[in-house]
Amino acid sequence: RKNIGILTSGGDAPGMNACVRAVVRMAIARNCRPFFIYEGYQGLVDGDDKIKEAGWMDVSGFLTVGGTVIGTARCAAFREIEGRRTGVHNLIKRGIDALVVIGGDGSLTGADRLRAEWPEHVAALEKDGRITAAEAQRYRTLMIVGMVGSIDNDLASTDMTIGACSALERICESVDAILSTAMSHRRAFVVEVMGRHCGWLALNAAISTGADYLFIPEAPPSKDDWQTAMCKTLKASREAGKRTSLVIVAEGAIDRSLKPIKAEYIREVLSTRLGYDTRVTTLGHVQRGGAPAHFDRFLATMQGAEAIEAILRATPETPSPVIGMLENKITTQPLKEAIELTSEVAQAIEKQDFARAMELRPESFSK
Ligand code: F6P
């Protein structure tokens, strides 16, 4: 009978609770014992009452609630080897056989590091007498299953991350509201959206709200002439009869010299060059909060159930997987490969080798 720990880590995302609920209930249905690990990796480091067995009714109502009820943290202690070793000790003390981590790129990178270092930690704990030889033998490997919970939709190996769809819905609702006031005053608005170094939210929001201009990190404009190109486009659409101008800028937008493109600077350009009455709205954390959209509840539930199946199917040789969704099918891929691929894509974007980035992760560019 397997004991399965579950934690949420990094920035919260709508649908994380639905995922926790699916993991807990599927674990119980498949005769395993699920354990909540509170406050992300911090709970692993703190141990004791931060690791608690979860029952069927403990996740009642989780499906529809945003954020993460079991808490999350960006944990500094876990970035240090000693912190991770303490975490391993706490897991072994509680008899945890497998760990389910729901988080973004950084959290899954942390999970992958823990997986790689696990035998070394076990050997050190045995040498220090903190665990017995029998425990070292029983826990010589740990299965870690990753699921991508992040509004940014920035992980290779899955078409959609849990939370991205809800955040996009919220952005669209907010921009719709902005457009009605913009239209009344014939104003221009520059709306900054989240996404860290990924432009998926901004791109999809721009298409869905009929924006006039868009800035994303994946398509940086030349540093000297984007201002002119933007003004020309906005002016043409006003001349065609439009009462508003809408520019969407991803928080990670840059030009080709890697200089950030900031909403406030875009506002200045529109005001001085075109004379438009221009306002900036930074949507901020409202994008991450609130109830999950249908798709995130569904995706989280399917993936949570698959996480338990992946644990039960695994042999000691099976590499730790990440559960994703490609072309509408729930997938299981080695966590290590997904992390490596994501970092290769990021490096290609940094070097502005977009052809390579596209080749590595065609799904993010075609979306
Ligand atoms: O990764 C999710 C995200 O919301 C990013 O889009 C954003 O850059 C970041 O987290 C904000 O982090 P924090 O909540 O720590 O300010």
C-alpha cells in the first residue's frame, strides 16, 4: 500500500485544488494513502504537522476554488542542499513512497533535482545514522510525478498548463471592461499582462480582444523603429473609424537589444507622437486569482488521476514522469526531458534563435 505525498509549489494557479482533489481521491480509490504536504517545499523541510494524511472528505469543495488550499511558497531553504536533505529525511520518516508536485517551471526543476540527488541524500542520511540501513534499502528511490500548474503556459511537453486557461479568461473579461470605458472617451489603453518570459497569455489575449498591437518576448521588434510601426498601425485603425486603441504588452516583452519594453514607455510614445489620451492598466494578480475555468478543472482532474496510475505502473527503473496534455491526450513523459527541453527553448529565445525555439517546441508557437 503506497503512501503518496502531494504538494503545490511556486505561483498558485486556478485548478491546482482540482488537481489535489483528483490525486487524493484517486489514491484512496486505488488503495493508497495520500498525504498533504502544506506550503510547498517549505512543508517538506519543516516536516511534522506540515505532512498530514488526507481523507476523501478533506478535499470536498476543492474543485471549484481558486488558488491552492494546501498552500504554496517560493522556498529558499529548498534551494540549499541541506534543506533538500532535511526534506528527504522527513519524507522517509513519514514513509512516503512517491511524491506528486504541482507547480511551474522552477518547481519542477526543483523536483527533478531532488529526484537526481535522492540516492546521495539517502546514503548521507544512513551514514549520519539519521535513518536505518533497512530504511535506506526500502527508500533507495523515490518516484516523483510532476504536473504543470502555472498560468504562464511556459513548459515544453504540454499544450496547456493548469491555470493558463482561467487566467486568459480573466484577462479577456478585464480587457472587455476596459474597452467599454476606452470607447466612451476615445482613449488608448496599454494593458500589461503576466507570463514571466512567455508571451502565450499576451498573444492569446490580443487575438481574443482584437488588440491593435502586441509585444511578446518571443517576437522582439528592432529597437529603433517599433515606435513608428506601432503609431502607424494605431493611426490607420483610428482613420478606419475605430474609437479606441489597445496595446497588449507581456510583462517579459523585450526589443532585439534585449531591453525591456515597458507599458509606461508605450504610453508616452502614444501620447507624444499621436496625441492620444492614453492610460496604462497593469492587470497584476487578479489574473491568477478566482475560480478555475471549466477547462482547468477538467485538465487537472484528468491529470491528477493519471498521476496515480503512473505511480502504480512504475518500476524502480521507470524515470520520474511529468503528466501533460498533447493534442487532447493526457501524456506521460520523463520529467528530466521536459525540464531540459524547456530550458533549451528558453536559451534559444534568449539567443533570438526563433527557428530553433520553434523546432523544439512547435506547439507553443503555433498556438
Ligand atoms: O509564474 C506565475 C506568475 O504569475 C508570473 O506570470 C509572474 O511573473 C509571477 O508569477 C509573479 O510572481 P509573484 O506572485 O511572486 O509576484
